[in-house]
Amino acid sequence: MTQLERERAEIESQLRALELDLLFTDPYSSHNAILSISAGAGGVDAQDWVEMLMRMYLKWAERRRFKTEVLEATPGEEAGLKGVSLLIAGPRAYGLLRSEHGVHRLVRISPFDQNHRRHTSFALVEVMPELEETDAQIKIDPDDLKIDTYRSTGAGGQHVNKTESAVRITHLPTGIVVTCQNERSQLKNRELAMKMLRGRLFERQQEESAKQREALKGAQMPAEFGSQIRNYVLQPYTLVKDVRTGYETGNVEAVLNGGEIDPFIEGWLRWKLSHETRVPN
């Protein structure tokens, strides 16, 4: 490689790094992420879809060597999960995963239908930054909180199930409820639940102060047909397509295994940046 070629390669590398920095415009991009998934329309298939999405994001995080923690999980009635909350810790975790905020739609032959019919199911993915008590934007009055403790219903051994270590916090002014039952320590669960509450209050604050921004409109839609940000089709053909950016791939298995989410994330970041910098007519 000549001196000129080395200099060109170095300049191109610097440009790519600068371009990547431009994509992370949110001031909380560097924070860890709290990711919650809840079942929408679709019954047991939607609950199974929640578990599939949880696995997808855990696999994605594992590939990036991010740390993950299941904060709370509510089992489905027949299969899957009604809801789950994850803490994903790593460089720019929130900056990357906020692209996933919205309704995800699955179309497939239902494994729960004896007649092998095609079903459509929905799940809502919510992504919030992990905020510490020192984050000044979110102030919580202790008098506004109702805190309940109860026995964990999830895995964790006899100690978890026999002691009231699980914590439920209700923010009375907004009605927001968060739960955490991951740790054996009630104090630790309370600390994690408060982080979840700060994240939810942050998202609410963002929505209320930015009602004119396109990026937040989808967050207010119900988890049902017509509100999805991304479609995952397994039958009669295979396709994953992002409704916002138009990016698509036929390799559904790779996406659901967490290996092909990054093109969707980068595509959304570029799409969002172009919308933010677009000069209005």
C-alpha cells in the first residue's frame, strides 16, 4: 500500500467515525437501555411473539457483548410471555435500540392453531434510557409513589418465591406502574424499579414536549393492525420490512436470531437524521 493509499484509507475511516457520531443525536444515546415488550392483539400467538422478540434482542446483545438482565417477566396463559422488561448495558445501547420503539407485527402459520391457519399478531416494544437519580431532568416526589411488595412468580429458587422480594411501584400522578422481581434483594429490586420508572417518566416527558415530531407519533398507537413500524412475514413468503425506512430482507431467520438487526437500526438512524435536518417548505 502506497503512502497515498494509506492516507486515503485513514481519511475514509475518520469520515465513517464522524458520520456514525452524527447519527446519535439524542443526548442520552450513550446510556444503557431498558427495553420492555408487551403482547398486543393476537392472543396466545402475540404472547409467543413477545418471547420470540425477547430472544432476538438477547441474541443481538450477546453478539455485541452487551450485558443483559431480565428485570421482570409475566408468563403467558398458554405459552410465551404477556410482557418482559430487559436491561441492556453496553456502549450506546439506548442510542441503538431506540430505533426498535414501536409496534412489531408477525405473520405466520400459527403453531397453536390445529387447522394450521395463518395468524397475525402484534407486540409493543418500548425503549427507555437507564437514568440514575442524579439525572436532573426527572424529579420524583416520594409522596407520589405507592410501593407494594409481593412474592416473585418467576424462576429464581426457593428464596425468591418464599420472600416478598418483588417490588411494584405506582406513580400516582401519571398512573404508571413498574415491577421488578429479578433480584433476591427487595432493596435491589426497588432500585431497579425506580430506574424503570425514571425511564418511563422520561419517555412521557419527551412525548409531551415533542408532539409535533414524527418519531414519537408511533409510540402513541395501539399494538394492532395499521400501527406497526416493522412487519415480519414467515408465510406464505419470508420478509422483514421496516415501514418507516423501507429497508427489507428476506432472511427472517437471521433477523430473529439477532444477527441482522443492525441494518434496520442504521437505516432508521439515517432516516431520522434526514428528517430532523430537512428544511421545511
